[in-house]
Amino acid sequence: MSLHRHNPAELSPPSGFSHAVTATGSRLVFLAGQTALDMAGRVVGQTLAEQFETALANLLTALAAAGGAPHDLARVTVYTTDVDGYRAQARELGQVWRRLAGRDYPAMAVIGVVRLWDEQAMVELDGTAVLP
């Protein structure tokens, strides 16, 4: 399995994502949207950054259960109820990402939404991984 990240010079330099990812491998893992739910099903974290950390950890836990690791992520979509807050905290969110997932960034998008399934949730992440 291999993932090759493409960041053409003709596009703005990516920060915390890759413009395109080519994936070859034998298994696709489709990861359901994860929010900041604890094991009891309660949303935890009062800030966007706290919720992002828990949601990312939950996504990576699901990926690990399927036999994958952060470097196997080809695509991640972030849904947030606060795009301005996400942009304002981008540096802190990037630190969380690097601590939990490393520096191999998948293709990513951030999408603003009115609300998520759990009313207290501010962020949700889903993704696709390619395993050997």
C-alpha cells in the first residue's frame, strides 16, 4: 500500500492538508463521522479545540480497529458549526493533528454546517483510509 501526496507548485502552499492523494492498496476503510462523544455517548469538551481532539482520537480509534494507522488516511472531511472559530484556532488544531496523527496530511475539506447530530457538538470528522 502506498499513499502519494501531490502538492503542485501552481497551487497555494497547503497548510495542514494535501491538495491530492493517490492511493494504491487492497482495502478501503470508510470511517463514519466522529464527534467528541465519550464512551457513555456524551459530548465532552467546551471548546472547539477540545472537541476536535476527542473527535480526531475517536476517528483514529475506529481506524485502528480496522487495522489502520494515521498515515493510511487518504481523505478527511471536517464539519464544523463554527468556521470562523475553526480558522481562528487553526494553529492549535494543527498542533492537535500533528500530536495525534503526525505530519502525513490527507486530502481535507472543512465544511460549515448549521448543526450536527448531537446539538452540543461543534465538530465532526469522517474519512477514508487505504490499507495494504
